Amino acid sequence: MKQLNQSDPEYIDAMTTYMGGNWKEAERVFLKLQNAYPESSIVRLNLGNIYYSLGNLNQSVECYEKALEIQPDWGIAFYKL
């Protein structure tokens, strides 16, 4: 399985959009990253944060739960639930 490289220009662009608070665009670019890196817990966590910010709480919880499936000992994902 392909691992997320946080130096990947697509990830950097996604994080720039995310940090800028452009939630709909951030959703679009993180969904693209999710397709490229389906086993990335950080991508799932950030998607959960985006959905939370958009008011989509059920989708947010699903993303946090998936992040925990991928990385069960990741406290921040557990905390977000």
C-alpha cells in the first residue's frame, strides 16, 4: 500500500487549503488524497475535521472511526470522537 509522503506537493496544497479554512475546496482535495492513500490515518483525520467544520457530524465521526481502524493507538482521533 502506498504511504502518504507529507512532502508530496498535493498534500502540501491540501494542507494549505485546509489551513486557509476553505472547507469545500479542502474536502475536494482531501477526497482526492484519500483515493491515492486509502490507508492514511492523517488524511482521514483531516477529512473528519473538514466535515466537522462543514457541520456534517455523521461523516466526521465516520472519518475519525476509520482513522482509528487504521491506527488504533492514535489518541487524537479517539479524542475527536
